[in-house]
Amino acid sequence: MKISHIQMETAKAFGTNPYFMRGPNRIRGVCDARNAAMWLSREVLCATLPEIAKAFLRDHSTVFSNL
């Protein structure tokens, strides 16, 4: 399983598009989906913060604050 798979499934569950989760969008539904996907990436895949940050086009410190 990859982070991209978690992004797709989380976006589907939250009713949003995975493309929006990687962008600067701050709409509540997109932010919630992004945060859930980041958390799942960390817990399920044991991905590092830089790996998660790269997948979501964020800085690792932003990922840290979301977890």
C-alpha cells in the first residue's frame, strides 16, 4: 500500500478529490480529509514525516502539526 492509495480512499470517504488534498485548499471537508490521510499514512504505513510531506506537497513541520 502507498500513500497515494490512502489519499484516494480517504478522499472518496470524505467526498472530495485527492487533487484538492495536495493543494492549498482550506475548505473544512478537504482539510479534514487531508488530516485523516496524513494520520493514516503515519499509523498504517509508518511513513516518515518527510515522505508524507512530499506526498501532500507540504513541509514536514506542517505534517507534524497535523498529527
